[in-house]
Amino acid sequence: MRKALLLLLPGLLAGATVLEAAKVRTQHDPKADFSSFQTYRWQKAEGPGGPELDGPVRAAANKELAERGLRLVAEGEKADLLLAYNAGFADVLVAGFSLTVDWWGQMVAVPGGDSNVSAGLLFLMTRPEGGEPVWAGALIVRGTTESALQIMRDRAPKYARKILSNYPPR
């Protein structure tokens, strides 16, 4: 799994430094016959971020993949694909100055800072035998408000559906 992520991640995130909020990037194995995949199983019982993030993301992913013709099978049953995801964020604080008005109406510069939050969600589908990557999709969003991270977390199920709506590749 780790090897597969390391192979796919650079290509998926190559455009991440450009300010393109909410653009889904995908890669797939061009030799894979996607019509042969009928079932999937989650690779791990729990994902990152705790139950507040994991539950809604998995529910959204399961719903989207069901609409795409993939059936979720229980742990221990044979699956055509293993599904995993990862989520993360970075907050870059930049020192600066903010302008304010004092009691007498004059503009005053005071120390301040800007918060630039980036958050990402990555899905990876692999073959159960051998773990070769078959399909991957990622989305990176950015925000600059104090509540950006909370908003992004609340929208994570929407982002999951947006990413997985690109499966199978066209």
C-alpha cells in the first residue's frame, strides 16, 4: 500500500502548488479492465481523522461507488478491489501586519498574520493480490479564513463523492 501511494502520489499532486481549488486529479492503470471489477472492500477497518471524518467519508464513498456499479463486500469475502483513502491538511501561517483604526480615527499597523490552509483527500484502489494500483483520485482545496479547516472537514463527504465520480476512467 505504501509503495503504491509513493508511486502515484507525485503524479496526482504535481499541480497541487498551483492555486486550483477543488480540481480532481486521477490516474489509472491503462491495462486494467474496469468492466471486470464488480466488488470492493475497504483495506482498513478505520481511516484517518477519527470517526467524525471517517464515518461520513466512507458513507459517501460507498454510496458513490454503488451508483457506479461496485458492490461493497464484507471483510473476509473475496473482493476485486481494495479501497483506501488518506486525508490531511497543512496550515501555513505567514507573519505580516493588519491595518486598524485607533480611537482618534488614524490608521495603525499592528502585527498580524495570514492563515493559508490546504487540505487534501486521496483515494486509492488496488488489486487484492499483489497490491498493484489500479485507480487513484485526489482533491486539494484551499482556504484563508479562520474557519476554513472546519468547513473543509464538513465538506469531506462531498469531496469524496466528487473524487469517486471520476471512477471508472472514461
